[in-house]
Amino acid sequence: MWAEIRKYLFSRYLNVLLVFVPGLLVLEYLHVGAVWLFVASALAIVPLAGVLGDATEEAAARMGPAAGGLLSGTLGNATELIIALMAIRAGEIDVVKASITGSILGNLLLVFGLSVLVGGMGRVKQTFERTHAGVNTAMLMLAVVGLVMPAVFDLVVYGSLERDTPLIQNLSLATSGVLMATYLASFLFSFRTHKHLFESEAEHLTTMSPRTALVLLIGATLLIAWCSEVLVAQIGEATKALGMTKFFVGVIVVAVVGNAAEHSAAVVAARKNKMDLSLTIAVGSSVQIALLVAPLLVFASHALGHPMSLVFNGFEIVSVILSVLVVSLVAMDGETNWFEGVQLLAVYLILAIAFFFVPM
């Protein structure tokens, strides 16, 4: 087992960043400034997220299409979930909401945009299954409804997005239940009634034993939890020192850190002309964030004593709506080219610049 772990750790360039895990321990012992701890914990999470993702895929590959798909689908964004849970425990609800928004935008615009750009270089166009793309974009529109309606309710009933009443909390809980039920129903569609659309993506050659995968899965989860706790604890001081707002850190920095390993996988798949897989990683991850992770966080927030609603601020709502519309337009014809990747990245940069200047 240890030989397999050693072989795996030296098989990916991203794992070089694992030196920041013991490095973070040293920095904590030395009581260095918040900025150094924030940066070190963020860099440590990046490769750990990759290890967690790989271990999950290895475990899922041995469980059959349905059970494996369920495991992969529920743990696919485990890193973001762990970071968010630590932030909720610390009472950083606004950071959690911003990270949800940032994960959706990052996967749709940054990840998919980079994938389309890199994959399209040297090719006239790339194609993918339109039915599959249509399912994902339809799920995204459902996510928009679920994330927008609580805010609309707040505006209509209370006249602002500031109120967080028991009525809003109950609405958020009920909406979260519907979103999670729909996400679970998607597994029935993917692995039972329409599994032929996803068979080509289910192939995964195992490279490690079940025991090794389990050890890596548990180890990465525990280390991510620790690094996330350190990261969240430094947000207040680090953002002030760096001249950033918590909103920007949540939308851009935390979201990118949690998704970095997945970003590289989508780009590599696109470069190999596997656009169906790339689309699944990028767009499917956004669907998972909106329909599974966000609802889970709403329920978990009540258990942790810091109730969180699904009422996002106007800037977040508009950004999510626009990004979903842009990606839907790009994906509707079942083909992409490098310039469409440039356009998606341009939209992400415009939103990131705007997020930087939002005084929140």
C-alpha cells in the first residue's frame, strides 16, 4: 500500500504543492502573520483536493456505474463543502455564499472557457453530445430558479435583500429539499433510464488498490478539514492586509482554491479532444454545487448554529444568471471553437474585476 501511495504522490506535478502541508504546520508553530498562513493553507488545499478527487474516482470505479456515479457525484465537490462547513462554523456566512457563487461562475466561465480555448487550439472545432449538454444546462436553469426565488421573495415581501427572518429560513430549507431531490433524480436519469448517453464517460482504469484509495480518501479529507480551518481563521486579517474584501476572497480566491485540481482535469480532457468529459467536469460541477452542496450547507448551517438562507445579494444573482445564459448559448449547438473559450474567459475576468471593486 505504501509503495502505491508513494508512486501516486510522485506521479502528478500538482503534488509538488503538498510540501505546503507540513510547511503550514511549521508556520503555525512559528506564529507567522495571517497573510502567510492564508496563502500557505490555500496552496496546501490545492493538491489535497486533487488527491481527494483521484481517490474518490478510484473508489467509484470499483462500485459499478450506479453506485460509483452516486459516490463520485456526491463527493465530487467535497473540498468546497469542507471549506464552507468550516466557514459556517466560524460564522462567515457571507464568505460561504460568495464561495458558492464563485464556484458556479468559476466552473462555468473559467474552467469551461479554458477547456474550450486549449482544446480548440489547432482544431477548427470540437463537438460534444448535445443531449447531455442540454440536460446539464437545463439543470443549471433549475439552479438559477432555486437560488433566485428566495431573493425575489425577500424583495417582494420585505422590500430588500437584508432581512433574514424565520420565514426566509423555512423557504430556503424547503427550496433546498427540492433542489436535492432533483439532483438525486438526475442519477436515475444518468445511470438507469438514459445511461447510454453517459457510458463513454464512465470508463476509468483503476491504478491503486481499494485499501490505498480509502487511505488517501480519509487522509486527504482530514488534512483538507485542518487546512480549511486555518484558511478560514485568517480571512479577516488577511483580507485587510491584502486590500481585498471578504466578498472577493469568497467569490474568487476560495472558489479557485477548491476547484483548482478539477480545473486541470477538465482542461487536459479538452486537449485530448474529450469534450463530453470536459463539459461534464466543468458544467456538471456547477450543477453539483447549486443542487447539492448549497442545499446541504443550508441544512448543515442550522445544525451548526449559524443558519444560512439561500438569499444571495443582487450582484451574485445577476452574475450567476448571466453566466448560465452565456454557457447555454455556447453549448446549444453541440460544438465549440477556441474563440468561444476566449469569450467565456473575458466574461469571467469582467465579473472578477467588478467583484474586486464591490465594497462589501
